[in-house]
Amino acid sequence: VVHRPLAGTAARLVGGLLRDWQVRNREASLPVAVEHLRTAGNLENLQLAAAGAKTGHQGPAFMDSDIYKTLEAAGWELGQTADERLATFAGEAAALLQRAQLADGYLNSYIQVSGQPRYAHLERSHELYCAGHLIQAGIAHARAIGTTRLLEVAQRFADQLAETFLGASGGPDGHPIVESALVELYRQLGDSRYLHLAQQFIDQRGHGLVGDYYGFGRRYLQDHLPVRGAATVTGHAVRALYLEAGVADVAAEARDAGLLASSITRWDDMVATKTAITGGNGSRHDGESFGDAYELPPDRAYNETCAAIASFQWSWRLLLATGHSKYADLMERLLYNGLAAAVSAGGREFFYVNPLQRRTGHFEGDDPGRRHGWFTCACCPPNLMRLLASLHHYLATTAGDGLYVHLFAGAQMEADAAGGRFAVEMDTSYPWQGEIRLRVTHAPSRPCGLAVRRPGWAGSTAATLNGEPVSLTADEHGYLLIRRCWQPGDTLVLSLPVRPALAFPHRRIDALRGTVALVRGPLVYCFEQADQPPDVNLEDLAVIPGTALCDPQTTIPGIGQTIAIETSAVVLPQEASPGGLPYRDSPCQAAEPGDQASPGVAGDRPAVTTRAIPYFQWDNRDRGAMRVWVPVHDTRPQGSDHSQACPRRGG
Ligand SMILES: [Zn+2]
């Protein structure tokens, strides 16, 4: 089943958490980006390029891409709400880009100002990467606000790329994204050269053509195997995932079933073996890269914000290509956890690295464990802004004669169906509560389908149509699909079991063995030191399995309204070890002799109430310890003698 996105303005967020995030993005986050583009040198670089200067470029080679991402976000926002400051920035930046663009269409402030030769070091120059973000910005402005000035700049550059690279041996870029951007430009303008160029860049990978990026090797650049022959995602996570978005785009437009199948194989493998519970990817700081299968350490997790965005975009494309709800499930997991945590409650600080544990006194150069206002390598904040500004695009799609709802939020959606306009209002306080009400406000004259995703995390679901229970056998690809002659006022209600639960790690994830996480609906929870009883160190707590999980609604200074999860835990004693080493001859965590192996009883040790909050709300108070995965208290009685006689060798 091939799905189509709704037309640009056919879906709107009108209430709830996602709407709040979008408003915060416009009011608090985007002004931060605009301010830093002015002070960090990004706009100045373009002014130098426009003046023909040959010295003075500031920052990394990809500084232009921060401008393009911010412009893209501004485009999506201006398509929804008038905002004078944003409009002024967008106008000035577009005019500056027009002035900086060379006569043949080339545009890159780093190359133009540094005087280096064009396209000579694509493994590290990010020239096509920047072009890709320019194209996306141009498309956003054309689609959302109907202005083509930026798109024309992008088109001139894309034409220059086609003339330079199509059918020639140069390329591809060390950092993918131009592939998916070129396919989008093909969709926007209909010029098949853009699609063919994207196709060429994908086919060129795996043949040692990309070059060497500072000794990181071919895996880092996804150049170790041809795309169709790779069974797993590898190397730099953001590059790998942007490449996959381009692969899925090319496969869809070129109707290349083999290419699509290879991408799906890697997606399934990544989800099964290389994905954090928050949806994050990249378990190694070294090379910002994927690790081995099941190498998912919570404290060392890299989980770059851009990787979460790229994974979201890849999943969206596979959702469109196949109509399977598992892709929307991962998008939801990312959205409410890995992505949502990347911005502070106030919207003005951002995470680049998103670990699942912060130890007391944590220090690391590339992961300070706290959000920052901006970064020298500022890829993540404006990337997050363009995603949040376009969140409404991902709510629903059409397929056949049906409107499919993928994400749940206060929203209005409409689609053109045979027989007229089909408009639906969604009302919910998801993800806090599990009731989703879909009310038809305008119906076509002929029968059509309304489908709603049944999330993978929800074991049981119930639904009613106009108050009557609906049979859930009409499920297709993970959706409850109802096809009928709809009337205005018809109301479909989906009830999802949003309540606290434990999550256990796969046995092969060694770094998580013996631990448990708390979840509630799509939200992953974490424990912060600030929420524990006085004098109780978070790092000494072990959750007692089987005890009640309470979920009080509460307000926390610095965070605001939330739903916490409370459960019982024991405070583990200080361990004395021979020689001072953190090792001993009996298990550290065992209960005392005489303990009962029954839930809620922890031997002589007093049980305390421990409290967790949604992961996306962490690091809004102090720099105390945080952890998602917490040890499980082992209530099995401990024997005193661990020695056993060895079986005799031989016969
Ligand atoms: Zn980033």
C-alpha cells in the first residue's frame, strides 16, 4: 500500500503536547538560532562570499547548512503563523544567498571564501550536503508560503550539480542528504535529472569513490559495501541514516523494489539490535557511530539528536512506501523520547548527545551531560527546529480511499476523497492519556476509509464508533480501518492502555543485564537524583519488581505539569571489598539470608519510594545523576558457600 502525504496545509496541530512543542519552537527556539547565525559567523561568511572576499571564513565547512535548516524551519512556521521577526530573517537571508550565489549557480561560502577548489574534497567539504539543505529550505518556502526566491537559488545550484556530476565520475559527498533533497526537488519541479543524480550518488557508494575522512575508514562513510549488499547500518549514524532516507526516496520514485527491500532489511536489523529504548542510535562516541549488534551502553550512548531526526525521516519514507505501522511506531518512540529530550523545557538549550545515564560528577569533552545554547558544530539545534516546525506533516497520510492517522494529537486534518472533502478533527490528551477521539466534520458523498494506528506498545486496544464497540478484525498493517459512508458528527474513539509498566532489555544487551526501565504508553521514563528521598543516592537504588506502579499527576518547578511514576526500591548498602577493588567473591546485590522471594519484601532493608519522570523532561533542574535503566533488586536468598566440587575428568 503506497501512502501519500497530505497537502501542505491539510493538517494542523491545534492542541496538546505536540502543539505546545511547535509553539515553543517558534517563540523560544527559532530566535536562539537566528541570534547565533548572526553572532557565530554563519551569515557573515555569506556576506564575505557575496563581496568576493578570499579570507575570513569562520567555523566548520558546513556553516551554511545551519542557515538553511533555520530557513527551512522558518518556512514551515511562516506557513502556519505570521511572525514578523522570522519573516524579516527569511527575507534578509534569501537576499544574501542571491548575492552570494555565483553566476553558474554554485554557492558555498566555505569554498568561495577560502579559495579552495570546488568538489576537490567531497569526503570532507560538505558542498553537496550544504546544497541538500539549501534545496530542502527552498522547497519548504515554496510549499508552505508560496514564495520561490529561495527555491530558485536552490534550483540554479541543483542545475549546476547536474551539469557537473550527472554521468561523470565525481561524487558522492562524504555526508549524504543531497540524495533525498534531489528527489524532493524532482517531486517539486518534475525535472528527472535530479532523480537520476540522486540515483547515481547512491549507486556510487561502496566502490571506494568517497575518499578518506581523516582516517575513519570506508565504513564510517558507508562506502565499504554497495548499498544493496549491506545487511546492517554502519559507521557515522547521521550519515548512514540520511543515506537511507535518500535510498527509500529513490526506491519509491524509481520503483526499485530491490533497493527498497535492502533498506527495509537494514531498518529491521537496526531496530532489533542497534536502537536505544528512546529510539536513539549511535552507541559510540568514536566516529559518532553505530556499534556492534546489542552494543547499547546507557552511559556511553551517543544518540546524536541529528541521528534521531534522520531515523524519523527514514521511517517516514518507509511508512509511505509500505503503509506498515511499525515505521510510525518508531517515529512515535523517537518523537516523545529521543527527540523531545533534545530541547529544554524552556526551548532555549539543546542536547547534541542524548545518553541514557548521567553519573554523579560526569565529565566528558564531547558530552558535558547538559544542554547548551549552541555548539561550534551546531548541526543539531536547527535540525530539531525544522522537524518540530513541520511536525503536522507527519500526523496522517492518504492511501487508496482512506485517511490514515499515524500520530495522536489535538489536530485538524483533511483529504480529497472521491465524492468530496473528508475532514476529521482529532481530540486527545495523548501521550498522557490513551483516549483518541476522531470526529468527522465534513464527509464525502461516497464511502471512504478512516484508519487509525494501533501502536505496537499497546497490547490491547478498544474502539467505539458512535458509542458502539467496533470489531478490531478490520486491522490492516497495524491500523484499525473502517470503510463506510461517513456522516458529519460520526465519532471514532480509540482507547489505548496508557499505564505504567516495566520494560526489560534483550538478554544480549550486556550493558543492561539485571536492569529494568519504566514506561507509560509511548513515554520512556528516567530517574533523576532530584526526585529521590533525602539522603538516598540514586546510584544505590534497586527497584523491587512486582511492587505497585503509581502514576500521580504533579507539577515540578523547572518542568511544569507531568505524570510521574512511583514504585518501591531498596537502598543497597556500601560494599566492602578485599583490597579495595570493586570486586568480591560473592554477588554484590544478593539479599541477606532469610529474605523471602516475594514481591514487596526486601529483607531487613527499608524499602523507599522512588520516583521517575518522562525522559524528555530530564536535565531541567540540576546536574545530578540520571538513569533510565535501574538495577532490579534480587530477592533470591543468598547461599553462604559458592564452591562446588569439580566433576572428575576422564572416565
Ligand atoms: Zn547533529
